[in-house]
Amino acid sequence: MTNTIWDITRKADLIFLIGSNPEEAHPVFGMQIRQAVNRGAKLIVADPRDIDLSKRADVHLKLRPGTNVALVNGMMHVILEEGLADEAFISERTENFEALKETVAPYTPEKVAEICRIDPDALREAARMYATADTGAILYCLGVTEHWTGTEGVMSLANMAMLCGKLGRPGCGVNPIRGQNNVQGACDMGAAPNQFSGYQNIDKPEILEKFEKAWGTTLNPVVGTKATDCFPKMISGEIKGLFIFGEDPVRTDPNTHHVINALKSLDFFVVDELFMTETAKLADVILPGRSYAEKEGTFSNTERRVQRIRKAVEIEGETRDDIWIFTEIMNRMGYPQPQLTAAQVMDEIASVTPSFAGISHARLDSREVDGRGLQWPCLSPEHPGTPIMHVGKFARGLGYFRPAEYKPSRELPDEEYPLLMMTGRILYHYNACAMTDKTDGINVIASDNFIELNPADAEKLGVKDAEIVAVASRRGEIKARAIVSDKTNPGECWMPFHYVEGANWLTSDALDSISSTPEYKVCAVRVDRILYPDAEPAGERKKKRF
């Protein structure tokens, strides 16, 4: 996030929400967006479904899934055509603008309307609203990133923010909403195969030398393998051993059959976990880890805010801190490593990571911070942190326009699989259901998987609300309860991914060409009617679920 949640929801005259349903996936943030609208902020929602916030939106662009790049290119076309761009910002703070103009020139509202299946006048209205707002914030989530062109979708949003001069100012910016706690922190700490902590690139000799000196060893300079790229390498035998902690790819990665096949192909598989997840069931060794409440450390939230967590409970058993587990493995594999406290690890992070140089447990625990945490970049012990990024100057100097052409999704409907299926979250369950599906009260409300069908499609199939249907893709088949509503457009359907027998048995493992993020949000499916005499009446189902 370039800005803060407080800043976005209190200082933005306009919020452009794309590919995100925060009232269900991030309900506290969603509530604050609703409050911002109540205070008078304009709202544009770009989402293929009718979400609750779309009912409050000034404009809802109910676009076809997988067409985000075309949509944003179309908005930029209108902004340029109508002279609404911030010429001073472009001239003083950006480069490669001519390439952007050339790319978006063909994306007329009529052409984009045909691609996205939206009203061209609604596109024009959204573009004008965003460009002319004094302050306007872009918010996006997995509905932008989980496509094979997801990275280009994010770049397109950054292009539009620069085009309108809406970066480096309060109430503006390009702001991802992270899908889970500490996703931001994992990225910050180098949980990518090409970077050390603080996004320091492995392929820069001076960076590699710095870490070799700090750690007293020779490091491998070769860029590693992204997580999703590991699975084919397990099947081929290129990867023979795997250590997973705090992740359940059998539940959360696409094409579940493929994931299980890959994990079963390993010679040795270790899981560090709190629960007997679907992934843990396949492991050779399970190491009992600890929850956030049982250890010291920090979480970094979606707005780059590093916050302390403190040990709150002691439990019986032989669980261990992740730090202890990692250190023991390092020592037993021949790399001498002393056991460090979480505070000492934080100090080491600060010593080798410029953007974290001013962050320590002592400072996070002090009255100066008073529980609020610190936002990186925080460059020294005296630095206050950085609520808004790119003020006055971008990190690279000039902001670089990187235009992208629209490319259709890798898998589209055909005669055999005529429906386009999206996936997402519901309010009642959290991610892989490690805990929430073991909670009786939640299971009364949302116990089983379902698929949303448009009434026109349901009528063609002869499917009634609450009936059990079979849903198949080129990768598998599952059963789900049909919910008939006009939340989705005809020819499109939607399913949550939380459940064991859920959407990821069907989803495509086509990967983003830059980030290797899977295309969860678009896959072709077929729905077949199955009649059960004991199917729960629709009225009773609605009482329970809604």
C-alpha cells in the first residue's frame, strides 16, 4: 500500500475498488469503506459480481472476469481523450508516457465495452470521476492479481494513478488489500526466490556481498523457484524434498489433483503446523508449531505497519517456536547458528535491511510508538516511519509507465464447459478453514460448499435454488449446492474456495508470466443437475446461510 487505511477512508474524495469484496474478505476495512461513503466519498466498484458495496457505488462496472487490463486501458483512453490527465505530474515525475498513449489509443469505450461487456457510458463516467476527484484512492485485491495477466493488471492501475497525479498525496495511491495476516511481512522478509529482506535483489553483486559478510558464509547467487513453479518440479523429480510451514496448498492451490500428485512424488516431505491440515496428512514428518498467541515477534499488515505480537498463553505439549525449529535444522545440517530471541532477529533484520533500519522490539514497545507500530520505510532509530510513499519522488526516481495490452484468459468457456467460474471468500470462513470449519456455530451458518448461478443459466439447466449439482472442469468434478441469484451475469458463476471439496479441485493452474500467481479467478466449468430427494428446502437454506 502506498497510503494508509485511515488516510484512504477519511481523506479520499473517491475510492476506486476493483477486484475486491472487503465486506466479506476484510470486514473491518470493508466497514470503514462503507463509513467513508456515508461521509460523502464517491465509490466506483469494478467487480463481476453484485457485492454489497456495489449497491452503494456511484458506478458499478460489472465487467467480465479476466478483463481488468482492458477496463483500465479504456479508462485511461477516456482520461487522455478528454484532457483530464495531470500534465504537470506526468512531465515532472514520470517517463515512458508516449508508450502509454500509444498503447491505450485503440481502447475506445465501445471496444472496451465489447470486451468487458459493460456500458461504454458507465466506463466514461468512471474515468471522469476518478480523474477529476481532488483525491482518489485505488484499492484492489485478488480479483486483480489472480489472473495470468495479474501483474499487468496491477501495473495498469499504477499507470492510471500516475496519469492522474494521484500518488504521493493523502487520500490517493495504489493500495493492495492483503489476503491474510502477515502476507505483507512475508514479502518484506524475502519470501520470494529473487530477493533478500526489504526487496533487495539477489542478482546485484553488492547486495549478495553484504549478506555474505553479515552471515559469514558464501551464498548461492542463483535465483530460486517460485512456490507455484515447484509443483511440476516435484513431479519431474527435480525437487525431491520440501519443507512447508503455515501453508495448506492442498486446500488453497489450484488444481488439487495436481498438487496432491506433486506432494506424493517427493522423497521427503516435512510440515510445521498447528493443525492436521489436508497437506499435513501427506507429510512424512509433522513438526508441532505455535500460534501467534504462543510466541514473540511482529506482524506487518497491509499498510506496511510493523506491529508487535506478544506471547499470551502457555500450552502443554512439545510445540516449539518457528525460530527454534529453523535454528535446530540449520545446526544439524552443518551451519552453526546460535538460538536467537525474536528481538535479536529483529535487530539483525534492521542491520541488513535499509527500509527496516529504524525498527526494533524496544522501539515498538516504547511509549513513542504506543502500540501503533511503525510503517516502513523507517530508515533510522529517529525516523518516524512512512505513512505515504512516493511523496515528492519515486523510489526509482521517475515513475515508469509500463503499458500492457489486454490478453484473454488462458481458459475460456466452450461447448463442453460453457460457464465461466470465479472464486472468492465468504464472510464466515477464513482461508483454508484450518480453524473455522471446526467451529460449530459457523458451521450452522455456512457448513457446505455452494455455487452461485445466474437465473438464466439455472433455468436452462433446470436447476432450482438449493439443489445439489455436479460441477466439473478439465481438472476435476465436485458437488455443490446451487444458489440461484443475479449476483453474477449470465454465463458466469461463482464459488468459494474454503471448503475441502471446494473450488480448487476445478481451478486452473495457468500461471502469471511474471509472478507465477495462478489464475484462480477464471476457469471453464460445466454444471449438471443432480436431484436428491432429501435436498433442503430453499427457504430453510436461506434462513441458515443469510
